[in-house]
Amino acid sequence: MYRIGIDLGGTNIAVGVVNDRYEIVARRSVPTGAERPAEEVIRDMGDAVEEALRQAGLTAVDCASMGVGSPGACDPQTGVVKRAYNLNWFDVPVCRMLHQRFGIPVRLGNDANCAALAEVVAGAAVGCQDMVLITLGTGVGSGIISRGKILSGLRGGAGEAGHMLLVLDGEPCTCGRRGCLEAYASATGLIRSTKEAMEAFPDSLMWELARENGGNVSGRTAFLAAGRGDAAAQAVVNDYIQHLGYGLASIINILAPEILVIGGGVSNEGENLLRPLVECVRPQLYIRTPEKQTRIALATLGNDAGLIGAAFLSRAQ
């Protein structure tokens, strides 16, 4: 039996037909489009589903279910996207609209929850019943799996670890508050810190790397310069890892998952991120017995995680 996964992003909609071995057998991607009515976006979403099904030689009746992973606040019980600010969606009944078109069960979940589920069924956390996924991208997303099920909380509001308070009266966050983990541990926060260090140290290698990148500072700039011995860049990296590490330690102390998986663009730094991060986290843990400690690992499914997880939402809600 097959399942359909839809990963709804602010820029693109990724659609895939997934088999019971968690393999994407057909896929289609279409642009989301800025400031378009939800009805138009969902129509294009449905068109992409039909195209992916044709590519796979299937129809909707060959599929057990469909799942949608959406940014923002989602209510999995009603199938309604309550608030997705980057899409300008408010109270959109996406599951009802897709069910009316295709006639199969449709489930809804937050995109980070979907990515977490995917890592459990087919990625870095296979075999784990309790895990947390943290994604380090434009923001900081998170998904929690508890006893094999997505921990959704009241009306789907659980898992916003990016908005836990890290620094009292700290840097402004996109949520309107100050000092959130997201303001420090996101790629956006890393870029801000990098630019501040570049202004303070005009001789830093980070300037040369930015010029080589068309004048753009990225989340990689400080890591690359630190790898080449730049002291100012190393200070940026150290500060970033300390803020992220303290946030992850708090998550582990509260939830004690078997594994904490790190994904998103910054995770592409690999061991240059993971090794010092683990060293930072360990002394901050309440439980320090080696056999009871949470394992920290990098995500393995990349951009396919949201799509695969969405396809299997019906198994974990």
C-alpha cells in the first residue's frame, strides 16, 4: 500500500508517493507563491498530487492515506492550519479540502513534527520510542516523539522549543519576544553574530569568504573561517555552540529522550558542529550516568524528512 506525503513550505510544495519501505517512488514539486489565497495553493497542491500519482502509475484509491506537513500552528484533530504567518494562512481547513478532492483520509501535522517522525521510522532515530528533533534553519523548529507518537499538546501547540527563553531581555525574536533560543541558535542568529564580529574585526578572514560568496554572509561563513584559524570566527562559533548547547541541555533535562537529532542547514557542518556541541551539553545535564544519557546525532534524511513523515502521520497521531 502507498501513502501520499505533502511538505508545504513557504517557497515550494513537495509532494511524494511513498511505499511501505519509506521509499519515495514518485515526486513532484511546485512553487507555493507569495500572498496567494489558500484555495489556489491547495488547488495546485492537489494538481501536484495527481501528477505524482500518474508518474507512479497509481490513483488515489491505491493509497491508504495522505498527510500534510505545514509550518505554523496546526490542529491535528480538526485538520486546520490555525496560523502560518509566512503563508498568510489563518484557520484553513486543508484536510477537508483535500479529502473532498481525493476521497481518502487526510492528516495534518506541523512540519517539524513530520520531520521528527520520519527520522524515527527511516532515519537517525530508527528503533527509538522517545526522541526530539531540532532543526537549525531560518528559525529553530522542533518535533517531539513520545512512546512512538507525535506529542502535539493542546490544539497542536507542543514542541516550540525555538521559543523557550534562553537569555533574559536578549536579542529580538521573530515571535515578538526577546531572548528566545531561535534568536541565537538559528542560521539567522548565526548570520547576525557573524556580521557583528566582522564589523568589530575588519581584518577577519570572514570578509574574504563573504566576498567569495558574492558579498553574502551565510551560516557557513564563521565555521569556514574558524576552520582556517581565524580567531574572530572561532569566537563566533564558540558563542553559537554555547547558546545552542545550553538550550539542548534544557530540552534533555526536561524530556530525557533516547536521542536528540539535529537537522536543518546548520547541521551540514557535521562533526565540526556535533563534536564541540556534545562537549558543551554533557556538563549541563542533570542525569550524568553514561548508560542513561541521551544520544545526540545528526539527521540523515535531509529535505525528504518532512515529506516522508507527512505520509505516515496516520500511524503516529
